[in-house]
Amino acid sequence: AQSVTQLGSHVSVSEGALVLLRCNYSSSVPPYLFWYVQYPNQGLQLLLKYTSAATLVKGINGFEAEFKKSETSFHLTKPSAHMSDAAEYFCAVSDRARNYGGSQGNLIFGKGTKLSVKP
Amino acid sequence: DSGVTQTPKHLITATGQRVTLRCSPRSGDLSVYWYQQSLDQGLQFLIQYYNGEERAKGNILERFSAQQFPDLHSELNLSSLELGDSALYFCASSVGPYSGNTIYFGEGSWLTVV
């Protein structure tokens, strides 16, 4: 079964430093890949998604992620952290079905990574 | 604001009771999903509906059931509640049922079972 691994349940960076949140997937067939952010006491907000176009995907709030098939990875980065980036980040995958009509849209989520930003 | 509306936002109930969580999807979205978020299990997919029909089933307990109505709103029914059912329940929606469709999440319904 498809699975997602997020390395590091907690990541702490200084304001202005690079943010790198790691995500690896398990499927031999590259899935659709997503990053969501959850701010305290809020729902999940989509940051970006990869569906098979460019391997470098740009999202909202200055985040981007690069799909690397050889490493089965989809790490999330931001060049310069801001205090407002403190939140929990979830990587998720959705299987590509062989036939479109047989696919299901549900997401499989990683355990999440809590990002803290120090002043 | 994702456009997905969930009610109630908070609910406290006793063990053995039954509750119903309600969800209105984004305008134009035909697919509805339910997820459970807890500290020990993380985010778990429960069930998906598309245009009134069940599309996919995940880790949904037999004590739980859901449906999607003709007006596309959905309800998640949780019965014979146990302490371990305390969690944040998310509803989400997408325009179609297929993988790759962007899924938009509501703000969740906090359920506390005492």
C-alpha cells in the first residue's frame, strides 16, 4: 500500500533561514503529491501539488517543492523563513490509477512536521 | 476560507452516545471526503462520496457511517462512542472523484467523548 514518510516530526529554524521539510513516498509508480499546511486550530490549506508537469512546483507563501523520481522524494523548501510560517506541514499522496475511471481521489498523509521559527 | 463548511465546530458527548457531523462542500464540488485526525493515528482517510454514491472506503469503523445527500451535503454518523473516538474530524471536497483533483478541507469538527 502507498505510504508517505516525513523525516523529522519537529523542525526548528531561525527567522530568515532556509526551510527544508522532507517527504518520501513508497510507490513504484510516481503518485500525485501534495503539501498541506495546518495552522493552530485551523483546517488544512493546500500549499502546492505535483501532478506530472514541471518537477519543480511553486506554491503559495514562497514555498516550493521538487519532485525527484530517483529519490522518491518531494521535499518542501522556502529560502527564508518567516515567523508566520510556524505551523504543521503535511505531505500527502494520491495514487494514479491505470484507468481514469478507476481512480480514487483520497489522500494518504504523512505524520506531519511541526515547524518552529525562532526570532 | 476554503468554502467547505462543517458543523458543529465543537462537540462534547458521553461514551455510548451517537452524534452527527455535517458538511457542505465547496460550490460546484461533487466529491466529499471524511478524515479523522488524532494524536496517535495522525490523519486517516475514512470515506469518500461522489455525487451521492460511495466511491472509496478507508479506515472507517463499523460504528461509523456516512452519506451524501442529493443537495451534495454530507453527514458522518458516529455511534456507540468510545473515548478513543475523540478527535478532529475533517470534511473535504473536490470537483471530481479522481486522484490529482485538488482537495479542499473544512476547519473540522472537534469531538470530545467523556
